Amino acid sequence: MYDEQGAEGIQSRIKIILKRVGVCKAQNTLIKKLLVTYLHRPQEINKAEDHLQKYLELFKDFQEQLEELETLDKEDQHDQIGIRCKVEGKYLEIFAEYEKLKAMARGETTSDVRSISEAVTESTIIHRRRLKLLESALPTFNGEYENWISFKAEYEAMIHNEIDISDVDKFTYLRRVTTGPAHDKMKVLAITADNYSRAWALLDKTYSDQRLIISRHINLLLDIPEEDHETASGLSKLVDETRQHKEMLRSMGVEINEELLVTLLERKLFRTTAYNWDETIEQGIFPKLDDLLEFLSRRAACLIN
């Protein structure tokens, strides 16, 4: 049906869906206010149940609309996760209020009401944490092999291994945090629960190639540019990149000869930096890599001051 409508028809349908989602958002606010008023009149719980039943029908429609939006908006231009988290969070808050109302109508004690409310709102906290992920700095991956291991570890800890995040939401997150060739590999896959596992397996198989990762880190060390003048930012970058590549290689079981690294870095230094470094070296003793990196860090700090 959507293929026949074309891009214009899809955009028109998306607008209609977003309007209906807006109606659900407004009803969230309205029903919550209504339930709060019934807390003072628990004997009228039947009326509250009637309102809640209508709200449930509306919420079911919201879920169906959002599923359709996820199918149409494959590039997630309308913040599907943000919409889902906000509306579902309000939904759980409403049910927390309703459970409190039922407990009061049954004549339960204040402590019982509090326990019920706390149990129900625990799910709300989980949804708020999911929403907070949107506001935090998620790791990103641009398809460069040297960045895969650190990206994978962060992404798995924050998203992939979280049991309270659906696979559809995980896939949406994954599409958001990838760019370049990594993102392009998933373009053909629609945002569905089944496709998330396929997309993650595809990325993992492609970028977990140890030979390519090791070669990439070694080449980046060899290709560190020579300093054509002495700056704090240049020296800091030289230190940071050396440590990063060296430690990443070590984590993969590869040890780079320190004398080789020292010689390599000395050839990259601007003549002023190299002269001052030579002044610190004891004659006849080959310097340690840590001593060179520490010298460069102090030199960068002096240039800032």
C-alpha cells in the first residue's frame, strides 16, 4: 500500500499518525488529573474505572499507531523512542494512581497503599531511565575498525544487555549512534525486533576482525604526523594517541617494543621539542616510553601556561 502511495503518501500518513499520538498525550494528562480527584472520593471508583477503560482503548490505539510509524519512518526522523518512553511513562504513572485508588476503596491502610504505589511505579522509574538514555551521550561508531572494541563495550553495557529495552528500541538506538559505512550496512533492514539481532550480528561479524583491528592500530601509530611547530594541543594529541593505540593493542595481546615506539615518536617531534627532550636524557641509557610521554605532557602544560 505504501509503495503505491509513494513518498508523499507516506509523509501524509505520518502526519496523521503524529496527530493521533498527540491526542493520546493530551489524554494522558487529562486522565491523570481525573484520577487524582477520585483519590478524595474512593467510593466513586466505578466512575474512575469507566474513564480508565476508555483510556485503555486509546492507549492500545497509540501502540498500534507507533508501530506503524516505526515501519514508515525507517530513519527515525520523528524521535520514536522519545515518544514511546514519554507516553508509556505517563501510562504507568496513571496505573500507579489507579492502584492507589483501588486500595483506598478496599479500606486498606496507608502503608498498604504506599507499598502498592511503590511497586507499580518501579516500572515508571525504568522507563524514565530509558528516556534519560536519549539525553545522555551515547557512544557513536563511524565504521572505523580501531573504534569498534570500545564502542561495542559501551553500547552493550548501556543498551544491548538491558533487558528492559525492547529490541525495536535497541535497533532504533543502534541506527542513531552509527554513521558512515556502519550505518549503511543496516539501511536495508526495517526497524523490527527480529532485524535488530541480524543488524547487531552483522556489525559484530564485520568489525570484530582482530587482524584488521591490530593492523589499523599499528598503521595509525606509524602514521602519526610529524610536528611542524610546537603546540600544547599537538603534544597532547601525540601523547593521547600513542597511549590509546598502545593500550588497545595490549588488550588484544599485542606488545609493541618500547624502544621502537620511543624512536618513532622522537622522529615526529618538532626540533625545539626534540632539543629539550635530549637535554633530559642521561647519556648512554636508552629512555623509557613513559618518561618520554611524561615529558611531552609536562611540555604541553607549560605551553598552556
